[in-house]
Amino acid sequence: MSTLDERNVNPVEEMRRIAQIVMDLASWGFTESYRSTKPGELIYDSELCRISLIWEGWDALDGNSMSIRYGRLHAPDEKNTMFWNGEESRCWHRVEYPLHFLDGRAPAEAAKLDYSHAIKTAFNEDEVRKKLTRHQPDWLAQIHVTIWQRYGNRLFELFDLRKSELWQQYRQFLKEVYDIRGRNSAIRPSLDKVC
């Protein structure tokens, strides 16, 4: 794997390579639905949900940096929030709290674990980090592929608009997590306002 730097990387093409080769999104039923060159974002849709790959730029420690978010099919392409059921809500999500929910964790345990999860632990060990040093996007993609191999469609189905009862259970779980963790009044909408 070659080391990339900000001078010779086309972020969108690099994310496309990761989506097609590392993550093999097509085998999971995802097709590209949106592409932005500034700052760099690709969105893939399946019949269940959306996945967004977002280029975060150059990180001195990890080299190129990317994030991955999940959304329901109504999540907009260029915004992180939307009005849903009369309130502004977050529509793009990190994976950790959905995994805590799918694992059946109590809200108190999920609040304590926050954005850590056992499935990610092996990827944070020095040996693995060194292998993917300066190429964080591949490292992150491998984490998500491992998650999909373990959870299968259960993760994607959580975001399925047709599974409104499951989504309401997740929203209640997240509300209880933030009842325990607390809410920062400066963050709007609140992190537990999700759609």
C-alpha cells in the first residue's frame, strides 16, 4: 500500500477506490448516488440505507483522513440535519451507538463506552495501526467491513425507513443514553435528535 499525501491524491477517486475495492460496496447492494468534489464526499445507497464517505483532509499523524457515516434513505446529500416530524434532527450517524443498540447493551453501559466498541479494539493495536500508518481511510474501511461481516444486514436494517418500530426503539435507546451522559446546550440539534 503506497503512502499518499495531500499533493497527489484526488480525494473522490481515492474514496471510490476504497468503496469499490476495500469495502466492495456493490456486493452489499450499494451503488453510488452522490458525488461532491469539495470537500470530497461519496454517498452510496442500497434499498435499506445510505453510506457516506467523507474526505477529512490531511492529518499529520495518519496521513489522509476519511470518515464514514450511515443514514436512512431520506438523509439529504449535502446537509447533516433535516426537519423530521416537526423538529430538526440529525440524519447522518456514526456506527458505534447503533452497534451498542444491536448488541442489546443497556443505555448506561453504552453511555460509558461512548464511541468505543470491542469490534474496533483489534484495529487500535499498534501492529495493525503501524501496518496502515499514513493511510487511515483503508484502516477505517477495514473496520466497517469487519462490522458488516459480523452484523450482516442487521446494521443496515436499523436504518431502513420501513422498520419504523425498530428505529423508534433506537431513538428511545439514544435518548436514554443522553439522559445519562448529559446534553450540551450549545449543540443543536441535540445528539439524540435523530431521523
